[in-house]
Amino acid sequence: MVDSVLYDLGKALFTLAAEKIQEEVTLLVGVREEGEKLQRKLNKIKSVLADAEKRELVEENVKSWLDDLKDVVYDIEDVLDDWTMEVEFAKQGKPKHDDVQNETASSDKEENKVCSSSCIPTPRSCFKPIKKVKSRHDIARRIEAINLKLDEIAKLKDNYKLESVWGSDQPVIPRRFTTSFGDVKDLHSQIIIKQKVKEALLQPAQDTDGGSKIQVTSLVGMGGIGKTTIAKIVYNDANVKSHFDKLMWVCVSDSFNKMLVSKEILNSLRGNKSSDPEVLQQVLEEIDKLIKGKMFLLVLDDVWTEDYEDWNGIMSSLSSNCLPGSRVLVTTRKDEVARAMKTNAIVRVDELPEKECLSLFQHFAFSERGETERHKLESIAQEMAKRCKGLALAAETLGKTMAFKSTKREWEGVLKSNLWNFEDKEKGLLPALSLSYIDLPSPIKRCFACCCVFQKDQVMSKNDLVWLWMGLGLLGSETGLMEIVGEGYFNTLVARSFFKKIDKTAEEVSFYIEVKMHDIIHDFAQFLMKNEALLFSGDGEAVNELILNKGSTKIRHLTMVSRRSQLPIVGNDDDLKLLRMLAIEAPDCEPSDLEGVLSKLSCVRVLRINCSQKMNVVPSGSIGKLTHLRYVDFSNCEKLEELPESICDLFCLQTLNISGCFKLKKLPKGMGKLVNLRHLYNRNSADQLPKEMKRLSSLQTLWLLDVRESHINHELLGLGDLQNLNSLQGEFGLLGIKGGMVEVEEAEKAALQSKTGISTLALVFDNDDDRADDDEGVMNRMIHRFKVLEALKPHKDLEALLIHGYRGQMFASWISCRDWLSNVKQLVLWDCQPSLLPPLGTLPSLESLEIGDMSGVRSVGEEFLGIEESHLASSSSSHPAFVALFPKLKTLRFFHLTEWETWANSKHDNNVQVTNIIIMPSLSKLKIYYCYKLKSLPRFLATVPIQELEIIGCPLIVREEYPWISNIPSVDIR
């Protein structure tokens, strides 16, 4: 945080020194002089930060000193922002928003707004009409006041005898943890507990004589001991999955809400979160319908409430129509909860035996170490494992930290740390977490701590976190490096177990990495930020009263979760003026209430609003005045229909997330003014964009662009306008690609080949014009579509490709080029016209292939595999060269190929067997749906290691004709 401010301050001072200072800008001379003093003082304080951060956890006065320093840093950030905005508005001849009531703008003419990602003005822009800023804010006086505060802080630094520590504070590269030591699932004590839980869940249904059909098993043990891990292992056990008809997992946590828990049960049953009933009884009735006549397993993770009445309605609904033998598995820290849940069987999870705790610690700490090095550290490892007190989370977190310590001296230093004396109710855990936290580089500490603003058990994507950190100024100010730095911080926190990755099945393959925080780690983050962050969840006490109860009036980060129509805010407006981040999750909040909140903000950098049921417009009167904003998140505001034009005045805005705003169809015309915008996440939201966005050369994230109407509406961003958007990265899709001569030229201008950051590309064609054409017109369009697809050639590092609705006669040449798509892992061809599939078997990295709705395909032959004459010629030689086709393909799906009849190399085919060609050696899943005319399966499938075969709606495929199918573990033909 201090590093970032020093960088911005230095950049601003360089701006002032870069040009000759004239008499009329004496104000900025004062800024320079005071700013240079500030820079010197901050550099001195920076030298003792590492020592202060180590001591803040156990010395309250040092923590208080750091909190005071943070307050000053926040003030400096505000000054730098206000300075920039004064200059920017003066340059444009406009009053600052705060002064609108007192001044009249001289002109309504829109001019370009240019500022860096940290909003520091360029040299020339600082001096044009600088006289106009002199009456607005005396920047020099404000910095002078900050300097006086820093003098006091510097004096206290000496009183606390803080030591100067200079050195590298860069994050270490995360390493993989692969050793011969056992993981937690391999530990003997955990295996025994897992077996006890399985036996309780799988035992035959008891005759209840009219009692409950559900039996409850409770896993009881202290926090961080491994209850959730054991529950997950059991939940994913193959025998358990096959035993129950329905499986549900719900994390309850300490803030119990009957409606939310019921909705989570319903969503777990349905596999989605759409169209939830808003009345509890309706939710329970819906649950009852879905489990009627079913035997289910429900896991309730991390339960705290001891009042059975809280559960009575839910349990009654679950048990009314389910089959006997249904089970509820509860994880809790409290015996009282187990009794309140009317538990039939309690399974206690005790501390790991000392030997197993050591084994788990070594599994992580001794990663990639040789035998000699392990021997040197063995005695220290044993002592550290003892101090983990048998807690699996402590052993894992500390073990991963020690994996990055290379010398015995470093290990001894950790062992001697006074943080081992840290008192906590979960004995052994907080010291281990504290030691791991202290070992993080300073910038990553701050990024981790601010994650306390998320709710417990909330799923967080990597993008969400990086955008948040960037918006709060925690990733520095180097324009091209912020996302790279953020990803490095994220990977470090995952590697150190502060974040836990959410496992995805093969069916849930996603390029979005998602994580959660263990609830104890979340508690630790809240402890670190107790004086500046507040997570408010409830409807009773007013937020400002909670702030006063916390003994602080300097809350900087506020998250409010409310199910009422009115936001729980009253009274003191000063509490809101200091906020850096405000997150509101209040589905039923009225827009007028939101307007009242936003109008009281002045320094906010991050604004996250989810008012999904009521907010159809964003309050236009206040949003444009929040000129400090870097990150605005309106995701999943399902009723939102319009963004105000004033949002385009947020010239420091870096990220705008409007994903899931289904009714939002277009964006304001002035979006081109947001020249610092780096991320526009518009998934399932507005995809017709204003043409002026072609100027946003810094734009990295753009999920989808609809170009259907751009050729007739010249105010919309078109295909050719992508020419200068070469910073695009990640997932990107084009919707409504047409097949005319104009589109060929536009596709060439788009220059997708130069956009090397795109990892996933979707090309969706529009064929509506075909209906109005005669045969010759349709043929011409087919030719043009081929040329368009040829021109939309991506770069060579592409990882995933989807082509939908393509009506050309053949696929573009680059699709069949193994050198061009050598890195593609996922490929989807859907609703395409060509009758011949391209030779995809030659793609070396392809892992998942999906082909569907291609009615022109009648035969899938050797051209699909990529068999060439050279392969056949080689097979007859004395030393044939072996060739692998689809070498890494794991999943192959065919959907609705209604005219598909033959698959070459079938048992009806008389081709000569080629012994030097290996086909699909990695294939584990084959799925064929609704290919009504398919007559047979190819013979080479008998040699493929398929684990799961699913053939549905293919009446000519008879199981008995393929005896080799019996070797496949899972077969479903119907």
C-alpha cells in the first residue's frame, strides 16, 4: 500500500518537475515542495514496515501505529486523486462535481479525458488552465497537514524501537506439493473416521414406527481439524453416490437464515439458482416435490445454531415424502448443535496423532527436498508439527509456508518466533496462521486481509479478487502489470492454503478459477481488519451503531447483506464518507434507498451492488459524482435495464462488471470516454456496444460483442472496430457474424491474429439473410462466409474455440492446421453446414471435442482422424513410424447428427488394419446423443481406454453386437 502511494507520488512530482514552472502556478510549486517532504518521510517509514507487521499481531500499540499510518496513506491517496481531478476538470473547462451548485460549466462540449491507470496527469495537461484550480482545493495545504501527521507517526516509530529491514518483498513462485508423505485422506485416523461415517450413512433403513424417515449423523470437532475434508471425501465416494438418489451439499455457517438455507437446498437439488420462490413455504413445497419417493443425502456443513426450532420446518419438509434411509450429515464444532439436530450417531473428529500430524506437515514442507536436506530439518519439523496440536489446517498451512524456507537458519527463526505464544480458542491454529501470514510479502498481506469483505463460504473467482485488489490500489500503478501482479498474488495465496480451489468435474470444465476461504481463515482476515472493515449481515441494528460498537469511526470497507426493502443505515453520514469499498447485497432494496446511500459517499473506489429484484435503473444523480471509482460491479442485477450517461464521467474507472444483467441491452454512448477501462465483463448482458468504445485500447476483458446491427446502425461497435483493441484477453465472443463482402473486409480489419491474449474464442454466425436470397445469393453468401471465417484466423496460442451457425461449404484452412491450433484444448462445432469434418485428429493438445446439430454430416471417416497416405505407406515398411491421432483427447461428444450413418473403420468396413497408428489413446468419455441413423461403432474403440460410454437415442446401435463394451466400467445405452 505504501509502495503504491510512493510510486504515484513520485510520478506526480516528476510531472511537476518536467516543465518550467510559471508564476501563475505557484500553487503547484507548493505541492511539489510539500510532496517531496512527504516522499522522504514515507521512505523512512517504509523501512520499518516489515518489523511492524511482524509485531502488530502481538503488540496492540504497534497495531495502533500501523492503523494510524494507514489513515495517512488513505489521505495521501485522496489528495492525489483530487489533484488529478481538479486538473482534469480545469483542462476541460468544467467544474468539479462537488462545485456544480456554485459554478456553471462554460461549455457542454465533450473532450477526451486522458489519465493513467493511477489517474496521475500527464505533464502538459497540468499547466494549461491551471489558474482554475486555485480556489477549489489547496493541495499544498492538505499535504502540509499530512506531513504534520507523519511527523507524529515518525516519532512513535522511534518510541516502539521498530527496526529497519530492507530487502526483496516480491512473492515467491508457488511450487507444487508432491512427496511420498501421506495427504490427509491417506492418514490412518482419518480413514477410520471416514469408514465410521460411511457405515452410518449406508446402513439399512430402520423401521421408525411412524417416526422420522431421516437419520442424522454429526461430525463433531474443533475448527480446522478436518471435518469438512472428511465429509467431502465421503460425499464423493462412489458407493455413497450410487446408494442415494439425490445428494445435496449446503454450507450453513454461523449466520443462520432459514430462507437462505432452504434456497440452497433447493438449488443443490436443481443444480441451478434460477427462479427461486420468494416465500419460505413455496421453497419447502418445491423441495418436497423434488425428493418425493427419493432417498437422499444432505450434508449441512459448519452448523452453529443450537435451536431445533430453526430446523423444524426444513426437516419436516424433507421427511414428509422421502424414502426411509435418507440421511443428513452435519459438521459442527459444538456438541449442543448435534443434540439440537436430534443426531442418531455422533462421530468425533479428534486431533491427529502426533505421528500423523508430522506426516501431513512433511507432505507439504518437504516438497521437492532431497534426503540430505530433509534429514537436517527433521528435528525442527518434529517440533513444529507438535505445535500444530494435531490440527490438519494448521499442519497444512504452516507446512506450505515452510516449503518456501530454504535454509536451516530460516526454519530456526520461525521456530523461535514469539507468535507461538499467540492465544486462541482453537489451540495451535492461530499461531500457525499468523506465522504463515507474517511470511507473506507485504503487498500480499494487504490483499489477503481485504478478502474479509466477502461473506463466509462465498465463492470468489480469480477475476473478482484481482479486480477488487486493483480497484483498491493494492497492485501498484504500472499500467501493463497490474493483472499479472494480481494473478501472482492469487497463486501465492492458493499455494499457501489461504484460498482453497473449488474442484470441478470434467463436466464443469471452466477457464474461471474459483476459490473459497476456510471459515477460520476468514475469521483471521476479519481479525486483521477489525478496525477498518465491517461485514454487516442482518436487519436489526443500524450500521453506524455497529461501527460505534467496534470502537472505530474509520471503517473503510463495508459489506451490507439485507433481505429487507430498506437498507439498515441511519444517522451519521461521516461514517460513509471515509469508505473505500461499499458492497450491498439487498435484493429487495428500493432504488431511492440506494440513491440516498450513494449520495453520501465521497472517497469510494470499489462499489458492488446487487439489488436484483427492484433496481431497474442506476441512480443517475449520484453515480457520476463518485469520480474516485475504479471498480463498479452490478452483476446479477436481473431487473437493471439502463445505465446512466453520467457513468461515463468516471474517468478513473478500470472495471465494470454487468454480467447477469439480462435486461440491460445497451450501454451509454459516452463509454468511449472511459479510456482507463480495462475490463468490461458483459456475460449474459448488454452486447451491442457504442462505436466510440473502439478508442479503448486498454480494454482487456470483453466477453461478447454483437455485430448483427452494426452494418446498419453506425453508432454501434462493429467487427472492423476491433482493429485497435489489441489488449483483449481471456474469453471473447463475436455474435451475429454475417456473410457479405463488407463482412469479409471487416473481418480482415478486426485482425484477431494480433490479439494474442485471447485464450477462448467464440464465433457465432447469423444466417437470417439467407431467407431473402435466391439460390445464387445463398451460394455467394456461402463463399463469403468461408472468406470471413478464413479472415477471422486467431493467434497460435488459442486454448479453446467454438464455431456456431457457420454456413460455408467447408471449414477454413486454419482449423485443419495442426501447427496453427496446436494449443487448442477444447473445440466445439455446433450447427455448422459442411458435410465433411476437418482432420481434427492431428491437433496435438485437444482434450475435449463436441460436435452437434450438423445435419450435413453423413459419414465420419479417416479424414476426421487425420489419416494421411504417408501414414499408410509407413505401416508397410519394416520400421514403421508410429502416429498418435487425437493423442490427448479425453472427452468426445456427438449430439443430434440426424443424417449420420457410418463411422469409418467400423466392423462393417473392410479397410486393412493399420498397425502403426494409435487412435485416441487417452479417451475416457464417449457420448453419442440422438444420432438416429448411426448404424455401427468403429472397431478401433475396442482398443481405446474408455471409462464411460453413453449412447442415447441411437436405435440402430445394439449393445449385444459389441462384446468389447463389457470391459467399460460405465455403459448406458438406451
